[in-house]
Amino acid sequence: MYCEGTDGNELAAVWTLDHDQKTCTKCGDKFTMWNRRHHCRNCGRPFDQKYSSYKIVMSKLQPSKPKRACNECYSIILEQQRMNNNPQP
């Protein structure tokens, strides 16, 4: 889920609240002091380090600074960037 700016453009994802999800979205491991939660800046879901170790530039968020992304969003964004840089005729 994304917030929408006053100009109709998508902004940052709405994060899943910490108290609403106590486990990693991907593997289900419980978050602890040692297994910390990290929110994907693209989809807003919480993941542990194994599934949110990528950083990538997101055009809707400070396009000059890479942001944390889950493995799934990283792959999607990377493919979109490749397609935008190499459009098919």
C-alpha cells in the first residue's frame, strides 16, 4: 500500500506496524534482539536481514540515495530500471 501525494504521484509505502507483525514476512522467523526487523522501503513489509539485505535507488524516494528493499521488490525494481534504460522497439 502506498501513500499518494497531492499531485497524485505515489509516495513511500505505508509500513506494517511493528506490533502488527512479530515475524519475518518471508520465512516466519520471530523478530528478536538478534534477529531484527527491517522494513522494505518499497512495499513496507517487515523482513529479517536474510530477506532485506539489498539497497537500491527508488525513483519515488530520494532518487539519489539507495534505500533498503526486500529481495522481491529489489528484483522487481531492478527489472523495471533495466526496461526503462533499454526500451524494446
